[in-house]
Amino acid sequence: MTGPIRFASYWHDTMPAFDHGQQGPVAGRFDTAIIGGGFTGLSAALTLARAGQRVALLEAGGLGHGASGRNGGHLNNGIAHDYPAAVAHLGADQAAGLYRAYDASIDLIERIIADEGIECGFRRSGKLKLASKPSHVAGLRANFQALNAGVDPQTEWLDRAALTSEIGSDSFHGAILYRRSAMMDMGRYVTGLGTAAARHGAQIWENARVTARAPKDGGWQLTTPRGSLQAQRVILATDAYTDGLFPFFRRRMLTVGSFLLTTRPLSADEVARTLPGERTCVTSMNIGNYFRLTPDRRLLFGGRARFTAQSDTQADARSGAILQRALAGIFPHLAGIGIDHCWGGLVGMTPDRYPRAGQADGVLYALGYSGHGAQISTLMGTVLARMALGLPADNPVEGLPLTPVPLHGARRWFLPVVGAWYGARDRLS
């Protein structure tokens, strides 16, 4: 692509059209209705349809409109948290179980892709967690040792010299290599997952925002501008895009913007100078960056950039300028490179940054993926589907409380304060 920057998700711009949606009005009676057409909702729909359920899925925009189509394209195994801290917070058994659930979700994605014939470039690339400062090495290495001994023997420590064959930057001082991590084309996976669910019998309506819900005949009636339907049970799979119809859940997570850009396609020489290891990468800063190569060899580069709950063209442009400076700092040879896409999305965050799933306020739900939903959401969709079927669900966050976020009503002024605090921690670390 050449010309002006496209303020649109790269995945949205390149994904195949979904041609299996319902064209008529929203209507009918169903066993389960799912609100949200991202990875969680679509994997729940596929699981339920395979089980012979009458399934409806209602998506306010197009499939993958929310976080599933706006992320960095990483499928990073394991939890993002420091593992000893996770053990202290969750207990040894649940910390290990949650870590392995992320692994299991990537395995599940790989099986679904194979079973349903989804062409989305899935690849076990491995992930590098990069030490951004010399002072970060000891803590990162201690985390590696705990992981390697306790839950993931496939991890490996790379010292600074070993990074020369992995990344063309002098900015880093060591890294954990997570060998089970993967990457894929998120847009193609969204379309493929929706097509598979529809093929198995799920009825999917795009551009059908739920505007009202009411109890009816022992279940629920969901109303949209395109009509209404009835269902015995409802799955809420909207995470950060949960709107005012569900205030119970909105009060229990923060929404924070995450921002991304893609460069013009890199030459073979530029790829070799930038990411010769072709892995997913994430830095160790609190306000850090993540990056990978796209299928057409662009550098996809993202980060929190600014602590804001807004994602629109103006916010994306301001954040994109910050990302370009960060990109040039890490990869000086790419300073001033042409930028083709710049976009943002919303991340649903719980105070402890662990996801939640269960049943509350009359629905089954999963939320609070805290920036790591691409990895775990396919599994969480199947967990919700199994709960809907009355089957053992192996919910990896079973028992974690879903409590209101303190100062939630003040979140718009509060987020920049949080960002400033994390920025200060990065400068002082």
C-alpha cells in the first residue's frame, strides 16, 4: 500500500468477507443466544452448533469488529504475569492451571483450524519476552527459572549475545523464549471461525446490536433494530465492547485503549535486519511495546502508547505518532519508514489483570482478558458453551471474585494518572 495512512485495522482491511450471515430479520426461538461476534462468541457458537443446539449469534458490527480484529496477532502461551506473583495471588494449583489453559487454548485453535480447514497462516513462531533495561534482567531471569522448573520446561533463557540472531536491535539485554507461542492472521481466523459455525448450523446476524433484553417464557427476549428473538439462555461475549445494556459488567472492568500500526512491506534485507527470528516479541516495560511481522512482511508494532478509553481517528493518530517514535528507538534503521495502517482498540481490564468467566446477571459471560484475549478467548468460548450444555467446563478462573472496580465512575480522569504512575515506574526501574 502507498499513499496516506489508513486509520483502520490491518486485519479488517485484509480479511475475507463473511458470506454466511443471516440476511433477513432477527427472529426465532433458540436454545442459546450469543451476544458478540469475536473469538469468544464464535467459538461458543461453533461448540454449541456441533453439539446440535439451536444457536443464534448477534454482532453489533461485522464479525471481529471489536478486539478480535484489532489486536497484535500474537498467540502467546502462558500468562503475562510474573509467575511467582501469580502463584502468590492465585495459589499454586490455580496459577499452574491458568498458565496451562493459555497453552490449551492455542492447542485448541490449532485443532479447530485443522478440523475446519481454516487458512489463516497459523505458525508456532515462539515468543520473546525482552529485557528492556539491564536492571530488568535479574527479575526476568528469576521469572524464567520459576516457569521452567514449575510449569513450562520448554522455555529457554537467551542472553544478550544470543539475541543477535533473533532481533536486529541493541535495545535489549536478554529474553525468555516461550517456544509454544504462535501467530496467525486474525482476520482470516475470524472469517473462518464464523464460516465453520454457520456450516454446523449456527445462525449469525451481523449489524444487529442488542438494544433490549427482557425475561420471557423462562428465558430471554433479545431485541435489535433488525427484529427480536427468544432464547433459553444467553452468553455475553463482548468484553471491552460491553455497552450500557449491561451495567453490571461495565462496572467490573476498565476499558483501556491499545494502539497499533503497520509499516509498508519490508524488503528481504529489512526483514533480516529487523526480525530475523520471525517471532512475536514483547518488551518488559510496564508501558511497553509488542511487534511481529504480518503475512505480507510489514512490521506490526503496538503498545499502550496513551492511557485513554478512547479509540477514534484523532486518538489513534496521536497514539500512532508515539508508536512511531518508539519504533525508531528500537529499530533506528526503520526511522521514518512509511506507515500504512494506524488503528486502536479497547481492552477490557480487571484490577488484577486476570480474566473472569462464569454466570451472573442472568447470563453466562467471559471478560477482562486484559490485553491477552487472542490467546485464551477461543478456549473460554468453549468453556461457556460447555456450561450452557450443563457439562463439566474446567473453568480456569473458577472462584475468582467479580467485584466492582474502585473509582470506576472516575475512570476517564483516572486512566492518565495510572499511565503516569506506570511511566514513572518504567523510568525508575
